[in-house]
Amino acid sequence: MTDSIAETLTADHRRCDGLLALVESVIDGGDWDLIASRVHDLGRAMEDHFLFEEETLFPPLEAAAPMASGPTGVMRREHHQMRRLLAELTEATRAHDARECLGLLETLHLLVQQHNVKEEAILYPMADQALGAVAADLAARFPG
């Protein structure tokens, strides 16, 4: 049986959460090459997730259920905020500023948790219901 949008993207949230925790765990070690590598991995994973939602999931969802444009608009704005935080985290990593990195990670962590709850409780179930059989096809296209 093919996973649903909710199952597929919720699992990817957990993967991204793990990568965020991994970044947090290596900051104190002071190995800036390792930190930069982990920050890059986190940024890539989150960007892949955002792009899938914005380019593959949201357009057919909005076409099938026009009322979804409210929640998807909120998600897009939050993606923008998280992208900005990830860019700032990359800069703080380049500057070897552990304190700034930890502050940005804390902010990112809070935003990600709030964002994920909204997607998992509202948006993904809406997508699975509104898209029907198409939802499973979209979930199968997820690159994660």
C-alpha cells in the first residue's frame, strides 16, 4: 500500500527534526567543518521538503480545494521565515559564532515545531481527503 501525504511528509518532518537535533549536538564540539556539513545537510533536507510542498503538493491541493489557499499561504510564509533562519545559521556557522548558532537553532526549532503541527493536523489530512487517489501518487513522488 502506498503511503499517504500525511504519512510521507510527517515521516520527513521527523527526519528533518533529527537533522536539526544533530546540528544542535555538534555545535559545542567546535569542529566548524563538521558543523558546516551538518548545517548544509539540514538546509538541503528542509529546502527539498519546502519545494515539494510548494511546487508539487500545494498547486493541485489549491485547485481541488480552493479553501486550502489560506493554510497553504500561511505555510509558504513560514517556509520563507525558516529559509531566512537557515541562511542566518549558515552565516553564523561561517563566522564560527556558536552562541549565534544556538540562538538561531532555538528559534528555528520553535518555528518548525509550530509549523509541523499545523501541517500534520490540518494541511496533510486535507490534502489526502481532497486529492483522493492523486494524493498517493504525489506521496510516491516525494524525493525523501
